[in-house]
Amino acid sequence: MEFAEWFRRLKRSLDNYFTYRRTFIFVLVVCGLILYSLPEVLRRFAYTEEEDVALTCLKDRLTPFSLDLAQLNAHVQHSPLREGEKAFAPFTGNGHFGLETGTDSNIHIKNGRTLSLPIKCQPVVETRLSSEEWTEASVIQFVTGTVHKLQCSSVGVHATHQFYAHRSSSSVLVQAVQLTNPSDSPVTVALHQKGVRHWTAADVRKMSLPLSSKKSQSFTVATAMVDVPRSSLDHVVAVAVVLQAVPEQVQLNARSSTTFEFLTSVNYSEPVPRSEYLEKKREAEQRAIEAMKQAQSYRSRLYETHSSSWRQLWSTGFSISQSLAADAVNGDQINATTYYVLSHTPYIPVQQRAELQRALLYSEGCYGGLHTLQAQNLWTPLTTITEVENAVSLWLLTLEKQGCHNLLKAGASGVAEAMILSFGGLRFSNQHLEFNIHPKYLHRDFLFRRVSYGNLTHVNISVVVQDDNKAVILVSLDRSDKNYYACDAGCLDTPVQLGPEYKTFPVKLTEPLTSILYITYDKQHMEELRHTIHVQEINEAPAHEHHIIALHKHGHHLGGLPTLFWVSICFLILVFHMFLIKLIYNEYCGPQDRYRVRYKERHY
């Protein structure tokens, strides 16, 4: 009886509190929450237990890359692509040769500005589990020039592949494979390499190379003549490839792990007449064999020397705040494009680099065009190897024709410097460095890190959009061999001496338009510069319009709230007005004695 009485009281309370209007709103909110959470719930229940094992394994394999992924120094893509993931071709190169890390991918060698001449050698070693499908993901580590392929199975067995075209030993390709079996049962993993079996034009032979006083390793040596496309002189290239022998299968004991490292060396001649092919073929073969011997002698240090060379290339860098605007160029696209351009650019040996050091440290006229962040045709998709080659070719052509030809001669280090200069229209010009960009493009935060100026000087230039939507410029020196000075647009103010602490400069707009910042080590030159700029009017650049800042920060012009919020507000306003109209209608058009009738019925 007590429970029945309590239930009746609860029902009367709910009847008094939940009117039809409140009930409608409550049901509407509950339905919205269900629709919002239903896809995630279904997705979680859709996974089987076996799939969860593979996905958990893959997630664990990706954990070491978390920091690089967060800093956009690496890119991950699953197979198949997940929602929101960009597709970048998993490519590794060193300017001498390159390889997309798919099983059927051919080695590409230099043809013109890019690695665009394929040879029918497929060196990638594939791992297979009987009756098991891999769950896969690829990670491109931009800062180390390395591609990782991660594979997990439903029984927990996983394989980690590491690919890199060695940056300093320019003829060597490395594929390191780690196989791990965490289960309680032994498994057999098959290894498969297509190699040169489809290269019908190649002369193929087997040979052994001594690895130590007691051991030797079997290798395949292939040489061939490769036609140069679109060559009016009918030239050919003599190519030689040496591939390490690959076992057919590996037996993995329970709870065990094993590692393999497969090396490939690639060498080729410059385009030569057909009559010189035999001589160039012997030279290319000898160099390829010698490169393999050297790589075998210090293979324990291969990755260390390779990654160190790549990290040096990224010591000069650029970062930009994330934009949610459609078709905006963001850090992932910038880093990927820079990585591919550097992968197609050769390493300059130390003995030759000394001759080009002046070109690397100072280059008159570079960069002389419109800053490249606004050149949409330079920021194209990089999904396939063909798209990568086209983008790299256009980038190198642009830098060459815009005054950076001397930096390009310095190899990958010079190309990296030229690209950083081009992002902001930074230009070396007659004893000074100028920041030549229109103030209207400074609606996002920029950082140009360690721009090389002189023998021992590195300049940091930062653009920060403040709360009032006005941009300011911050300049500091990482290190310097002398005093350096800076002035803002027009150079009407007294030059400011730079140091390790950031110095702030306003962004000014001049008529006619001039550079917004000048940096030099010659104070007298800067004091005289004001008399040569010839501006008619100079004012502080106006604040950026709110809708432009909102577009980049939030992806739309409506401010910080998502579009769904505003749609919901409009819907609620519409519902409110519908109820309001109904109340007004009942008040003026309904029966006049409705209150009296209700009162009488209630006290009957």
C-alpha cells in the first residue's frame, strides 16, 4: 500500500510539472542526444573481438609517434583511410633515387629535376601470415626521412617495417623488419620480394659478398639499359641494382621477436649515347657493389647517420597556426610538401659543400616572387607518386626562376632554406634581408625559425595576431657573429638592435607598398635606406576584419560556435514562436468561457 501511494503521488507531481510543452521539449532534447551518440555506439558494437585485438595492437604501435603526429612532424594514414585522414604517398627518397613503399612499387631515379624515371625493380619485402589479413597503417616521419608500415593481425602477431633511402650513403635503400609473436603458439611468417623478376631487360646474376672473416651473404646483381624519355639525342642510362637475398619464411616461436634488415644499392650513369653503354654499365655495377660493401661494414650506424642528416635539414623551419577555412594551407600540407621536395634533392658531400657554403648562407635575390603560401597551384594533392613528382617539379622550377638558383646548387640544405624564404616572401637584397608581404595576409600566426643570415647568424621572425586582430612582428637572433639591426616599413624610426630577446615591431602599410621589415648588420646602410624607399604615406596596418579571423579559427564567419549550434537556436526560436502564436490564437479566438468551464468541472 505504501508503494502504491508513493507511486500515485509521484504521478500527480509529474502531471503538474510536465506540461505538454515541457514534455515536447524534453523528448526533443533526448532524441537529439540519442542521434548524436548513436553512430559511436553502433561503431563500437560493430567491432568483433578479433578486430579489437588488431586495432588495439595497431594503436599500441602508433604510440611512439604520438609527439611527432601532434607537432605535425609526421603523418599517419590507415588502410583503408579513416574519416578525416589525408592521403600522402608513403615515399622515401634521397635525391639519387626514391621509392613508394607499396609492394608493387618500382624504384625511381633522377630524370631532369625530379626522381621521375622508373626502373622495373621492386625491392619491397612483403610479410604474409597464412589465413590472416593484416590491419595496416603507414607513418611518414618527415623529420627523419623515414616511412614506417605497421601491420597487426587478429591473433596479435605484428610486423613493423622501416624504410629509408639513406641520405648520406646515397646509393643505399634500407628496409628493417621486426616480427613479433606475443601469442602462446608458434607462427610462420612468409617473406616475399618481387625484386627484378619482372625486369626482363636486365642482366641478372648471383654473387656472394663477405660480411666477416667467416660469413658471406648472397646477393642479386641486375644491370640494364634504360631509355631516357623525351630525349632528342636518343640517350640511355646505365643502371645497376644489388639486392640482398631474402629468406622465404621465418618461424616465430611463442612470445618471441626477430629483426631483419634488407639492403638494396642503386647506381646509374648520366644520360649517355648508346655506344657508351657498356663502359658506363661496368662503372655503375662496380659502384653499386662497392656501396653495398660499405653499407654492410657500418650497418649498425645506418639509421643514426641517416636520421641525423635529415634532422639537420629541418633545423631551419616554418610553422603556422591551424586554419579551419576551406582550402587553407596548414602545417601538415606544408611539412609534407617540404619533405617531398627535399626527398627529390640530393645530399652534397662535405668536400663539395665547403665550395658552396657562401651560396647556402647568403643568396642575393632569393626569394623574389609572391610569397608561396598564396600560390594555390603549389599546394596540390600528394596522394600518388605522379602528383608528388608534378608538385616537386613545379616547386623547384619556381624557386629557380625566382632568384634562388644559387641556393638550389647547395643541395637539400639550400632548397630547405629557399622554401622557408618563399613562404613569407623573405628576400636577400643588397646587404639586407627584407620581409616582403602584404599586411592583409598576416591574419594567421607565423614563425620563421633559424633563417640563416651570414656565417654565424640565425634569425627568428614571428608574426602574432593579437586580441584586437592587429598583427605585430617579433624578431630575435638565435646566434650572431656581429651586431644586427631591424626597422619596420619605411625605416623612418631609429634602427633597433637585435638580440636573443624578441623585439616587437608594428605592421605598417605604406603607399606605395613596400616591405614591412628590414634586417641588416650595417647600421649605416639601414639609416640610409629610409632615403631610398620613397613612400608617400605610411600608417599602422588596420586590424583584420572579425569575420576573416573567425573563418580561420572556426571554419565559418559566425564566430566561435559551430554551425549546428546556430541551427539549433533558429529551430528553438521557430518552436517558441509557434507556441506564442498558438497562445495568442487561443486568447483572442478561442471560447471566452473556457476558464469558467474548467473551474466548474474542477469543483463538481
